[in-house]
Amino acid sequence: MATDYYRAMEQVEKQLPLIGDVVLLGKVEAQPNTGKLLALVDSLRTGTLNESQAEKLQLLKASILTLAESEETIELVKSE
């Protein structure tokens, strides 16, 4: 199980800049968009996951989508 975790984290880390790079180079948006977050979650699915890990990823994905919908609703209300 540890091997799977490290393999998945390696995939994510390849897509994420290091914190020092973010601070020094300013390459990452202050608020990443929903699509980027969902892509990161989906990239974790490339490894072998046990049932618990798969459920947690699905919950994380659903939470990101719910948050995005809430933010869209707030923006619509503000613009009225």
C-alpha cells in the first residue's frame, strides 16, 4: 500500500510546483480553478487504490464540485 501511495504522490508532485518555486516565481494562481483541482484528483486515480482510498478521492472530487457550484451561485447573486 505504501508503494501505491508514493507512486500516486510522485504523479501529483510532478504536476505541482514546489512551495519555494511558487513564492519565488509566482507561477501558481492564488486560487486554482476547479478544472485544475479536478485534474489533480483524477491523476491520483492512475495508481492502484484500495476501496477506502478510492472512496476518499470520490468524496474529494464531489466536494470540489460542490464548492465550485456554491461559488458560482454567490457570484450570480452578487451580479444581480
